Amino acid sequence: MILHSVPIMLSSSGSSLLWRNGTHAPPPSFKALSFPFSPSLVVGYRTTVSPLSCSADIALGQSQPAPVLNAWSEFAQNVSGEWDGFGADFSCEGQPLELPESVVPEAYREWEVKVFDWQTQCPTLAQPHAQTFLYKSIKLLPTVGCEADAATRYSIDQRSIGPSTTLSFSYSDSGSYVAVWRLGNNQLEVEHCLVNPNDKESRVRIFQVVRLAEAKMLLQSVKVFRELWYGPFRDGDQLGGCAIRSSGFASTPTTAASVVAGSWRAVLASTSFLASSDSGCIQQVTGEKVIEIVREEKDLLLLPQDLWCSLQESKDGERLFSVGWLFEPGHAITSTCIFSSHSKLKEVTMGKETALTDL
């Protein structure tokens, strides 16, 4: 297949997207990009697919078609852009944590309304021609009603992959990825980003905050972000505001164990890491291994919005940090990080699963 890049520009209304048809220019170069982001940079692509054919233009010596994108370029196109939504923190038992009282609007405090969700932005950019990836995870102070114009940033968490920041970065061309971040103080964050197979402009990011204690890896807390692609990369200078198509979720019902536990058929892609490998390595998950698994309720930490995560330990001391998203009944996407008994990352898998009871 030949993939053509189609730039996307936001309309003046800020809530609709206009496609510039007939434009097939290659993506701009990002080589000069470094933190901090340039506010003037606007980058955002979605791909269209056309059948493979022999072009007469080549025989005539005319313009050559765009080259077929490699896996990283496809990943870069699918992951880059403005992702707006909501985020919340959960305890290691899965209980939602209230926002600090100091950031809750007085109107909520007067009526004793509990607030659990941050409105969030996550401008994300991956260079298609070089393996660099960075984002800003922005929390906004909660507001009463629709006050997008008055939105105030509470915190900004800037991250980029590299030997000093990440132990590993695994990715799929769909835009999904798994990153193991160094936090210091004997802490790691395992970030799982899962893109909805039915809607590549919808994703979840689940962070498992892990404390290293001697030979143990203990789950401390979980962070969840539900996000929708709002437009091309603009370094977060334009908030989706009232056009955001999602809402807070932390206090909504948790996923029912009955729809997650049981027998599943999983199609897995994976990548392995050697204990001696350098930190910060970037690897694509590949292959297609079909296995059957049994997921037990006792291993599940159930979250809202058809999400869950788990922490398991095998007989030989390996630890498995997993998350899953039931994107439609009987169908889920999952990712898992497997650590050795010495807390060394061994393998990352991403899977598409089907409940066997639905076959």
C-alpha cells in the first residue's frame, strides 16, 4: 500500500476539522525541534490509504510517489497532535482520589461536591524521520460550567524518551505505546497508552506507579487519562474547551469483573529486552502469537470506563504489570510489562483479545 499524508487544519470555530483535499506534501522536518516546544509549530497528520499500483509517472520520469511509511513513521502520524480529555488518580485499591481542596472552586465546596477529575491536555509530537518522542501532560484547574476561556494550568509534566528518562519505549504503528519512566527515589512509572481499534482518535493512558523495595516491586497508585484527538500539534496553545467530547469519569461505576474475568483468546505482539541492554532503547512490538488465557478476578484492579489493571507474580518471581480496555463487549486491548525477579524489564506485549464465551 502507498500511504499519503493529508495535513489537517482547525477551522476558525475551533470545534470542527477541515481537510485540505488534494494535498500530498511530505511531512515537514522536525529536526530543529527541542524543548520547549515552539508555540507557532502546527503539526498533525492522518493517513489515507490507496491501492498499490504501477505509476506511469515513474516511467515518464515525472514526480515520484511518496515512499511507503515505515512503522515508526506511522506511529508518529497516529500519536502526534493535541489530545484533550480528563484524568484522575486512584489508590492501589482502585479508589478514586479527590483533588486537593485548594484547587476546588468555592461553589463546589459550598455544596460539598467532591471533585475527582482534572481536565487535561496532552500535546504530543513524534518525529517521523527520527526516533524522538515527547509530550506535555497538562492539568487544568477545575472550573464551574463551561469556562474554557478562563482555563488555568495547574501543572505541566514534560517528558521525552532518552537514556536518562526512560528504561524502555515500546510502540505499535497504531499509536499505542508502553513506556517505563524513571521517577527517582526508587520509583518507576509504567505508562500504557492504548488506542481504540475502532476509533484512532480515542485513547486511554494508564500509569502504574511502582516502588522498588529490595527485591519487590510494589504498586503504589494508578493514574488514568481518557483522551480524544482534538487537532494537529499546537503545543497546547488552544484548548478544546466546550468542544471536548468527553467528561469526568473517576466517580462513575467500575468495570464489572464478570466482563473481564474468564477465558480469552489473545493475539499478541511483543518485544524482548536483554538485562544488559542500554536504558532508553526504543523497540517496535512485532509478531503475531495466538494464545488462550484465563483471567482471574482476584488479580484484577477494576477501574471505571471499561478499564482494569493487574499486578501478578509468577512462581519464579517474575512480575507482570498489565492493563486492559474493553473497547466493545467481548473485545479488549491489553498491554503487559514483564519484569524479572531482579526487577529488570524482560518483555513488553500488546494484545487484542476476544472472550471465548462470545465465540
